[in-house]
Amino acid sequence: MRVIAGHDSGNDPRQFPVITHPPYSQLVNDGIKGKKIGFLTEGFIGVEEDLAGIVRQAALTLKEAGAEVSDVSLPIHSDGVAIWTPVDFEGTYQMMIKGNGHGYGWKGAYDLPLQEALTGAFDLRPFDCPLPVKIVMIFAEYMQRNYQNKFYSKAQNLIQHLTMEYNRILKDYDVIVMPTSSGKPIKLPTRANFIGETLKLVLGMIKNTAPFNATGHPALSVNAGLSEGLPCGMMIVGRMFDDLTVLQVARAFEKIRDGAN
């Protein structure tokens, strides 16, 4: 984090040059006494029961580190993946496939060898793309032809509202916690799976992660325990640009989980 954080000398105009970056490695062990941690109620809905239980019990142990833990509700979180979908599908199609990884209007540095490599991948060998990529391409092309960028634009507007709603509850909580995925790790899809089954396996786990991909809140997943020998991820989400607190909460949990001093 200390190496890669900071302004990229003008190569990436999306960055915020005024943001200061603390010495993460020096502060990560400072503890979380007095920090307020919220269990996001909607983040536990639709999650496998054993996974949800393991994550909840794991988060409760943070009391041992001096944190305050309580439930918090934000109904719009359940709509987060639907809000994210048009931006991801149509945005990916325009930027990654049709725009060869860059698109148009970009004011940063253009990587020409990368563009050439992507041109070969998507134009000359489209059938080598994974099924989900093909579905995204077909879906996005259909939406563009029939609805132009109407739903992409609407989703971008809704992301602003979604962001403000997370910011609102994060005024009262230092971080919010929920399961990372809706279920335990799955077996890889095979050719025996129908298209719908494959898409469900691939995209059915992102209910909690997709909203923060859209808003940009710092989020981290840490192993909360095992069920049937499979890892169960606990996701910790913090305030905008407050990566340090997210890391401190994760580190405090690791110490409790592993019995470290």
C-alpha cells in the first residue's frame, strides 16, 4: 500500500492528488479500541446459513479488541448489484472490448501494446473468451442497439445515491461488516452445465461485493473460519479513503483468530 498509494504523476486523471496516505505498515497494529462496527443486515440476507453464522460470530470477537458491535440496516444495499450491472456490463463492453481497454476521451496515458493485444483477443479469437464474457458482450450490444446508453446513465446516477447512502451510515460506524460471498467456494463450471447454471455459479456470489465495486468504498476480505473445510470470507468496508481503519480492523481480527498477542 505504501508503495503503490499516491498520485500517478498525471497518468491517471481519475485519482485524487490531495489525498494523504498514512504509513499503513506502521499503524496497522494500533488496535481498534472504541471503533464502531456495524453488521449490515441486508448483507446477511440470501447468504448460506452456515456461512452467515460463521461471519457473524467472527465479527463479534472484535469486542475482545475493544470495538463496539451492533446491527445496522440499509435497504438499498439489496439493490446494489442491480445498480452496478448496467455500468459493469455496458462499461466493460465499451471500454474493454470496443475500446480495447481504453475507450475514448481518456486524458491519461494510453498503453498501445495493451490495445493491440486486446484487439487480437476480442476481434480475432472471440470464441476463446469465457462464457460470461461472451454473455456480457451479447447483452451489452443488445442494450446499446435497443436502448442506447439509457440504463447505463440511469445506473451511474443511482450509484451517486448509493454512495451517499453508504456514507450516511458510515458517519455512525467506522466500518460495516458482512459475508464476502453469498456462499462457500463452488466447483468450477464444466461443459455439462447449462448457460443459466454457469452464469448463476459465476455471478451468483457478488451480491455484497458488486455495490462497493460501483461506489469505490475501501473493502477487504479476511478468512473468518471454515465450513465443510471451505473458507468463509468476512468483508470489512470503510469510509471513503479510510483504508487504514479497514486494515486495522482486519488485523485486529487476525490476531484474535490466530491467538496472536
